[in-house]
Amino acid sequence: MAQAHKRSEKTVEDDEFLAFALRVVRAYARRAGSDVEAVASLSRLAREADAAVDTAIIQLKNEYSCAEIAQRLGVTRQAVQKRGTP
């Protein structure tokens, strides 16, 4: 039972952190919309986020099947296989 409690706290923390990160990205997008120099930085941020997804997929493959990961991402199993190639 204590294990489930820890998990729910982590989920709340993850949800709050995700909400924070999304606010930051959206705010930066608004800034980039008025500063031509900032759009390059926003593009770099997008590439970094994409690379982070690849890293996470590689790590997840140690414990989950490509089909399970694909289901969570809303993509095909083949897309997960392709993205998570080191």
C-alpha cells in the first residue's frame, strides 16, 4: 500500500512539472513570435525535446515493449523502433 502512495505523489509531481514546462515553452513561443532572433532558439529547444524523447524511448525499451511505448505515444510500434535507435 505504501508503494502506491509513493507512486501517486510522483505522478502529481510529474504532472505539475509538465504543466510548468509547457508554460515555459508557450511563453518562449510568444517571445519568439515578436523577436526574429529568438525563433532560432525556439527551434533548438524543439530539437532538444525531440532528442530527449529518443533518449527516453531507448531507456524504456529495457522494461517495456515497443508496442506498449507506442500505445502511450499514439504512434505505431515501428515508429518507436525507428526513434529509439541509438
